[in-house]
Amino acid sequence: MTGRAILVTGSSRGIGRAIAARFAAGGDRVAIHHRDSAALAEKLASELPGTGHVVVQGDLADPAAVRALVDDAAARLGGLDVLVNNAGVFGTVDRPHPVFETSYDEWQAKWRGTFDVNLFGAANAAWAAAQHMRERGGRIVNVSSRGAFRGEPDQPAYGASKAALNSMAQSLAVALAPYGIGVACVAPGFVETDMTKEHLEAEQGDAIRAQSPFNRVARPEEIASAVHWLASGEAEWASGTIVDLNGASYLRT
């Protein structure tokens, strides 16, 4: 088989789709993961350049499903060289949960649902992927968020889950380096995708773009390029890093 074996979670649309396309353009074989968007995943698989791409399905909130989908991807790709933990939720059903406007039961559900995917799902995928990389080395790249650093007052579970994801990545970077496995994160700000289109076209769109001195938001391809580099052989010394990709909309020290 030619090219590397790549698994990108949540890759049927948005940032994940761009990441999958970037790897395929470089000659790699990609496992496109989805939870419940089979048609989009299959369409993408048929459109990617090269051959050997596959589609895998599973709910990242289900630990058994996570291990099964990672093993399925590795079996069908002939191993696993790169895991991109891209899938995530911005709240259980993507609705805000500010402290004084959320019931205690809703508050619990939001935190559990968000962490189940954004942290525990990614951690389980990393564990499962590492089993396939132990003898061959590899890369794990996590898609985090600027929200891990600036805070998310209306989506506190999201910001906290991404901060925890960063911490997990740095711990794994130290633990897995002796096996030739590098681990890193990218932390995007607002990105233009089909899921953010309604926000960008609404009244608050100008304010969102004005968060960056470039007066725009990121393109998915810009995030994909950074992920692709972090997954390359040239980026071993970047293991443990968190790359800010927010167009200077938030500067941390």
C-alpha cells in the first residue's frame, strides 16, 4: 500500500473534511469517520484524490464504539500512522448553558455530553490508536480551540473540555515519545464552515470577523494545512505544542 494510513474523526464535513482532503492530496489513505452522516462521508470518499479511502462509523461518546471504529480503520487501511481527533461538540445539542439560565439538570447533562465527546472520546481514540502505533510510531493531532484559553462564558463545558484536551495531549506527548509517537494540538478561532454560516451571515457576522485584525475568519483549509504539518515527519520536535490558529483574535502569554 502507498501513502500513510490516516484516521480523521468527524471528517464528513467542516474542518474535518478539509483535513481529510489535505491528507488525500498528499497521497495518503484516509479513514473518514462520521456518527450519523453516512451519505456525506461516502460522497467525500468518492471525491478524494487517490485510492484506498474508507468510511468508518461510530459515536465518540460510546467507549466501545470508539475502540471498534479505530480498529476498523486500522484493519482496512493496513495499520494506522496518524489519528486526528477533530470531532467535537459545542455543547450537548450546541445550545448555550450560562449559569443563571440553565437548570441544574440541564447543567449536568451539558457537561457530561460535552466531555463524553470532546475529551473522553478523544482520549479513548488516542488510546486505541496508540496500540496500532506502538511498533511503527505515528502522530496524534488534536483539534482544540482558542476557547480553552480565553474562556467560553455561554459554553463553559466546551472551553473546559478543550483545555482538558490540551492537557491530555501534552501528557501523552511525554508518555508516547519513547515509541516514536508525537502528539500535538491546533487551537483554531472562528472557522468558516457550513455549520457556522448562519452566524457569519447574521447581524453578528461583522462583529465575529472584526475579532481578528485581518477582519475575517479562518478557512478550513488553513487549519488543515497546520494539522498536516504537525502529522509530518518534520514535526517530531513540535510534539507537545499547541498551535494557535486564530488570526490574532486572541493572544495568550
